[in-house]
Amino acid sequence: MNNPRLGTLPDFGNFPPEIDRYDSITTLMPYAKAVSAKCYDFGRDGEETTIDFARMIDIVRSAGYQGYVGIEFEGGRLSERDGILAAKALLEKLI
């Protein structure tokens, strides 16, 4: 389309199990206008237990992306606030 107003919003968590989320994010990143760091749960080490955030951030950086990264938390074990704060801490560590 070659229109600067059109693009993608890669979301770390919006993929069915049969789709490789890392390959899909790699494909979407050249067109990204924003990124959504969706997360579900965190281990005692502060790492996300469902998604390899370090790998995702490497993909985002490799694409040359320098825009906003939003946080979405859809877990059930932590409160929404605690999940968002855990994601923020992990992203700050990785970025």
C-alpha cells in the first residue's frame, strides 16, 4: 500500500499454538507502528513463563524499531497491576 498511515501492531501473544510467534513477529516488524508486549505469568526469576521476552526484544531491535512498546497482561495468577509491573520490570531489564 505504501501508505505511512498503515502498518502493523505486533502483539507477542496473539498467535494460536500451531503458529510460530517468533517468525510471525519477525514478519510483522518491518511494518510496525507500535508493539504490544503481551504477557501471562512470571516466574520467581522475573522472566515471563509463556513467551521468551529476550528473544522477542531481539526481534524488535533487529527490525530497527524505536517506537512505543505497550504492555498487556492477561494472566490469572497475578493481579492486573502486579502483572503489568512485572512486565515493565522485565522490559526495563531487557531494553
